[in-house]
Amino acid sequence: MDVKEETIMKSDDILKTTHVWYASYGSNMNPERFYCYIQGGKPEGSTKTEKGCRDHTLPVEVRTLSFPYEAYFAHYADRWGGAPVFIDPNKGDKHSFFVCYLVTMEQYLDVMAQENGLLEVESELSRLVNDQTALLKGLYGKMMNVGTMDGFPIFTFTNPKRPEVESEFPPAIPYLKTILKGLMNQCGLLEEEAADYLLSLEGVSPAYTRSELIELAVDAQEKIK
């Protein structure tokens, strides 16, 4: 595995590439949830049925990484009934877990469109790649190129600006369970470790205690069994 955080692929090469790594850091770390964006369907705990990508083929490969971007909860997502998670677009001292899916460029753009409630974003690709300040409408309107892995760019998306005040809405329990599944089953964290990771993120405490998060993690694992 060849991961180069500091190596950003040139714009012309990005526009020619067939595949990209989509680096997920929230509910999409759980493949069961993410595959609803690929193949369509209603994720457990969500109120929205996703339409899926034009290409329903599952990712070529899945890997787990961490990057120096701090995750936090803010704003409000109707489909979950609480604050969703974002990453600060500026690098910092705190690292966050990412589950990376190798998908086609078309699939990545379709996923980004679904996340933002847009019909399509393919027509915006050149602008997003060439202009670092370019934004789409929606909570996840900022595309980020965070490195390369095995010759393919690593993309993610987030909110362009971190709020100065913590969200008044805590994350919803079904959303947290979905993230916990990803942390435990893809990132290899134990129940207590997954709970501690979430507790360290802005927007979780004081709405949830460590013991409550551990209970959610245990419950999430039991449902899998």
C-alpha cells in the first residue's frame, strides 16, 4: 500500500483518472450504509431512501486510514434527525479515522450529489478540481483532495467552514450506531475504544456519556450478530 498524503495529483491527471478513493469518516464508514449510496436503498436508522449511483458496482477495494483532519458534529441532517459529522478542512494535530473505498470517478460524483441533495455534480468536476475555493450547494459542498494511494487520488468532502459555536442539535442515536459499526468492523476498534473516539469529538458531549456510548456500541454489535 503506497499512501502519500503530501502528494496531490495534478488537475489534468485527476480529470483523466477512472477511479478514486472516497475517504469516508462518518456513517459511510459502515459499508452497509455506504452501499445504499451505490446501489440504492434505505439505510437502517435513516428516513431517506437513497437513489443510488448510475453504476451499482460495489467498490473494488476497501481500506482504513487516518488523516490529520479533526472530525466534529454540527448542523442538522433531516435524514438522521440530528447533527451529522464533518471534518475541519484545515489540517491539525488531531487525526480522524477514514474508511476508503476505491470507486469510479462517476460513482464518487454520484455519491457527492446524493449527500448534498443535488441531481448531479459531474458538470462541476473541472471547477472543483481546478479551484480550491469552489463549492457546491449543500452541507458537504467542499471537495477535498487529501493525497494519493496506489496511484489514485484520495477524495472526501465536508462543510467549507467549521462553525464557531457548537451545534445545538446532538447527533441522533441511529446515526451514532452506524458510525460505531464502521469504527468497530472496519477500523478494528473495540467497543470502548470506539466510544472513546466518538466522545472525543466536538458535539457529542454532554449529550452522551461514555457509558451510554459503550451501550450503543454493544447494541450495534449485537444486531450484527
